[in-house]
Amino acid sequence: MRAPGMTWFKMPLFIWATYATAVIQLLATPVLAITLLLLIVERVLQIGIFDPAMGGDPVLFQHFFWFYSHPAVYIMIVPPFGVISELITANSRKHIFGYKAVAYSSVAIAVIGFLVWGHHMFVSGQSMLAGAVFSFLTFFVAVPTAIKVFSWVATMWRGSIRFTTPMLYALSFLFLFTIGGLTGLFLGALAVDVHLHDTYFVVAHFHYVMMGGGIIAFLGGLHHWWPKMFGRMYSRTWSRVSVLLIFIGFNVTFFSQFILGSRGMPRRYHEYLPEFTTWHQASTAGSLILAAGLFIAAFYLAHSLFRGERAPDNPWGAVTLDWATATPPITHNFPEQPIVTAGPYDFPEREPDPHHDKGDA
Ligand SMILES: [Cu+2]
């Protein structure tokens, strides 16, 4: 069903990201299935695999678990990378900076993601050599990830940026995900991880990646494609209030946890020493602000379904194929087969801006 003219390098970057994710899912998920099968074999047939009482090795379980679970994090974060590429190009009205680099970096993350699982096991008794190799390889993941962040920033450079709600989510993502990524370098560094392992620092890092990255990009994508999906617009004002509360609430909730963790607050304990009280309370207060932002989003989105203004076919002026059809899309998507002649981010020449281009005919 591929439209004539659609080639590998005319695909939107969201499609490249889901493609890379599909490869990870195909290779990583069976490992989870194998682990569960081994567990069944151990319990039912009493063959020692993981249980030391039966002669098994519990660290082997950790190896299986993280061989699946590190790539699983990329299953959750690579599609959001694709969403962010769409939001930033559409709202900067500019071709993405380094299309091929962004496309290939998704594939590179998928491949390197399989080589780094041991960074979760620095303190589980693995050899110094293994620890050093896993630490070194972990830093390699930062390269394709940084390529993406630099491309997004360079795409915005001299673009005609519109601060729509999806764009506010994309900007939040850039800020939060960068903190998530950079704190990953602290945890990937062998010596530092010995101090930070199993502390709130890990909890904060994980949330900055999964929520500051994944969920924020999901919400941005939801607000971007909402008019296309349901044919209705949502409240501009309330959606901005909501994104602001989510951004502030998120940072108060989870930045506090970086501080707690770096000072030695362990994770998975409900009791703590009195010196940790203030930051725990700050974190709790932040979670209420965050919840308020999310509730507001739920309310105005529900309201928009019934009372929202009718959405035009292409409210953001994006040029990928999804915006070339009716809103909401008709059965079989297009009245006749579309022919692809331009790239996904080939925006028409900018309209002259009356404030800057005075005298231009
Ligand atoms: Cu990992």
C-alpha cells in the first residue's frame, strides 16, 4: 500500500523511530519469554537455574532480566524521539537539521542498546574488566542520543517558531530529557555508580527519562494529532496552563530526588533519616502540582471531544502525509492514491513577515 514516490529517505522520522523500535522488540522480547520459561522449568521440574538452594545462580537471572530490560527502555523512548522530530519541524516550519543522522541514530541506539545491560550490575559482583567494558559501551549510547538533541536544537535555530501546546511539550521534553540523559552518564560511570546505586538518584534519573522524555513526548504527540484523530480543537488557554503545571510539578517532584539520592537516601524504603524530610516533602508537594496539571489535561480533552471547535484539515501547517487528508481521516485515508513528490519536511517558502521584510515586493 506504499504511496508511489515514498522512499526510505522520504519517510517521516517518526516512522524511522517506530521501525528501529520494531527491531528492538523483535530481538529483546523473546529473551523475556525465555527467562519466564526457565523460571517455569525451575519451579515445576525443580531444576536449579536461578535458585542457589537448587544449585542455580541468581545473578544469571539479573543478566537475563537486564538483557531484555535495558533495550525495553529504548522500546519506550525511541518512538517519543520520533514524535519530537515531528513536533519540532512542524512548529519551526523548517526542514529537520541532519535528516539522515537523525534516522540512522535511531537504528544506532537500537543496536548499541543490546551491549550495555551490565551497567545495571556494577555492584552485583561482576569483574572489574566487565564493569569497565560495560561502562565504556554505555557512554557510546550518548553519541546517537546527543546527535538527536543537537539536531532538534539546530532545527529550531532561525526557524519561525510557534509556541503551540505541542511545541511547549517538545521544549519541555528537550529540557527534561537532557537532564535525564546527562544524569545517565553519572550512573554509567563505574566509580560514581557505586555510590549512587539503589538510591533515589536512580529513581529521579529514570523518571526524567521515562516521564520527562517518554510521557511528555506522548502528551505532546497527543496534542499534535488530537485534532486529526477526533476532528476537534482543545482549549488553547487551559492546555498551556496544564503544560506549565506539569513542567513545574515534574521538576519539583523529581529534581528533589536527585538531591536526596546524591546524599544517600536509598530507594525502596518508606522510613528515612530526619535530614531527608524536607526534600521528601518538596517531592510530595511537586507531585500534587503535577497531578493538577494532568487532571486539567484530562478535563479539557474530554470537553473538546463534545464541545471543541471543529478542527481544520491541517491546523499546524505540517507537510507530512497524515495532514494531507481530511480531518478526521476518511475510510481508506485518501480519496485517491497520493503521489509523494516532496520530503516530509519540505515546507513551502516562508510568507514574508510584515514587521521584518518592509519594502519587499
Ligand atoms: Cu540500562
